[in-house]
Amino acid sequence: MKRSISRFFTAAIFLLISTISPALAFKLDPISRVFEPAGAGATQSYQIINDTSEQIAVELSMVERK
């Protein structure tokens, strides 16, 4: 009885983890940058690397430090 409950929870955890993994399957390169107000440092780029065949949605926000 205890073994069947243990197997059930193991299978449930495995299914939960396998459904979460696509959400964690992209990388942002580089993770941060420092922009300049003008000149060559005012324009910079990031690369989003998607390790899966599924489409992902990415939201971007920027703030100004004072």
C-alpha cells in the first residue's frame, strides 16, 4: 500500500516537472547591460535563445536609475 502511494506521488511530481520545463527553457544573453545616454553605448542588443520547438512570449520593461 505504501509503495503504491509512493509511486503515485513520484509519477505526479514527474508529470508536474515535465509540464513546467518548457517555461524555463530560454536564455537571455547577456543577462544585463548598461546603456549610455548617447553614442555607441546607447544602442545595444540582446539575444533570446529558445531551446524548445514551442513558441515563447517575452515581456520587456525598462526603468531609469536615479
